Amino acid sequence: MTLLQDAMAQLQEGWAASGRARRFESPQSCWARGESARPYAGIAARLNLTAPVVKMAVPSLRTRCRGIPHAETARTVPSREKIEEELRHLFSAFDT
């Protein structure tokens, strides 16, 4: 779980450094899919943006969030195959 928390912290720091911390916090609520996801329009209104702008930001955030655990895992395992194996093991814990 620490790896994922670190990934989120790195993302948030990056957005804060670029002056967009508030934009990072709101779209997190729509990263989830299905009923738990918040509508883009509500988030957009709170951020004074349009829903399409928020909608475009979410996949980018998801991609960045996936990339950070991959990079962090790469620093601790000896081969590319082991990286994928380690990440599969990590995320399988969330399926139970």
C-alpha cells in the first residue's frame, strides 16, 4: 500500500509544484469507475473549468499514477520480467 501512497504523493507534489494542486485533488474522486465515480460536471464547476477539460485530465492522471509504481518497482527488482510480476502480485491483493 505504501507504494501506491507514494505514487499519489508524487503526483500531488508534481501538480502542486506547477500551481495546480487544487486541480489534482478534485479529479481523484472520478478516478474510480462505476457508481462511486463523481460526475465530471460537478468537479468542473467547482474548479471553474469545463467538463471536457476535467474528462481529459482523468486518463492522464491514471496513466501517470500507473507509471510511478512501475518506476519505483524497477528500482527494487533485478529484471523487467520481475517488475511486471511484482506489480501483478501487488495489484492482485486488491482483487480479494
